[in-house]
Amino acid sequence: MSKELFIPAGALPFSNASIPRGFTENINPYASGYHLPAAFAAQDATSETLSTTGGPGLGDSTSLCHAWASALTGELSRHVLRIQAVSPGFSEWVVAPQTLGLDWAKGAHPTPYGSLSVSWAFDAQGNLSMNVTNPVGTNGMVNLPSPMRILNSTALVNGKGVLGSSFAVVGGKVFNLTQTSPNFENGGDTVRVSRFLSRLSVTLAKQDTPKALKGWK
């Protein structure tokens, strides 16, 4: 089956042997909707009709709102936002988005306790901003989206510097993460530390540590 249906751009709904009988050679969500969960699991998902080269399969029969193409709707919440229940009724939950080459995503999932909303976005430099608002009476874990565009950077959660990629969140508390690239040119202590470390490394190479330490002001 894989030899008949799978091509580099995705899964065909009908085998190539069906083309002489009038079937179109496209990657079509009518049948490929069942392929979506596996594609998301492999972090390689597409939607709507695609040509065999992976381009938009636009034409007379194209519709961007047909019910048969709606398989993606549920999968977006499950994977791009990836809001998932850990305990029955969402008393415990986890958020672990998949970015899949997207610049941003935003949405909410209803729970018996209220709405659980997630938004994330990358700026022009590739830094992440992420917001999770969750209802009182629940507890959860927020994981950084995968894959990230910048791996080695600093991050602030609700204004405080943090390390790690997974964070516990108490219900009713807003989770706000901002990723910033390291910058040692913003005046004040950061520049002083940078200059001191430069002097220290040069002087230590000359085995003259006391003078290096004296240079710190």
C-alpha cells in the first residue's frame, strides 16, 4: 500500500492505478484526513488539496470550507495548540504545541471548569512569546513548542527569568512566557561584565590574574 499511495509530498487517496478510471492524482483531505493524526505525530502535516509536487491543488473543484476537509479542525487543537487532558474533566492538563513551520497559533478548548486558551507566536528574530490562560480548579504543565526556532536564549515567565522547557501552572494563574536573545550591549552591568570577562580572559592567558581583577570597576 505504501508503494501505491505514498509520494514525497504526502499520501494519495487513490492509487496511481485508479487514474485511468477517472480519479484525480491529488493529495486530498477527503481520504487523507485519516492520515492526519499520523502526520501530526511525525510533525509533518498538511491540509487541503495538494498537487503531487506539494503545491496548492487549486482549480474548479477546490473548496476551502467543505465539510469533508474538516478533519484538520480537531487535529489543530490536538496538535498545533496541543491542549490535552491528563485527568478526566481536564482537572489536570498539558499544553505542548507543535509549531510545524507556522509563525503563530491561537485558540481555546472548553472544559467543565471554563475555557483553557493558548496562544504562541514567533517574532521576526525567531523569539517565542506564549500565553496560557486556564480555569480555576485545574492544574497543568506548559511545555515549550516544538520545534523551537532559537534554542540558546533567555526566557521570562511572568517577568522572571527561568530555565527549562516545562513549567507547572496553577489553575487561574496566567502563564506568560517571553523569549529574548542574549544581548550584552545594553549598557549598565551587562556591558561591565562583558568588558571584565574580556580583560580577565586576556590577562589570565598572560598569568596575571591580580591585574585582571583590579580592572573590575
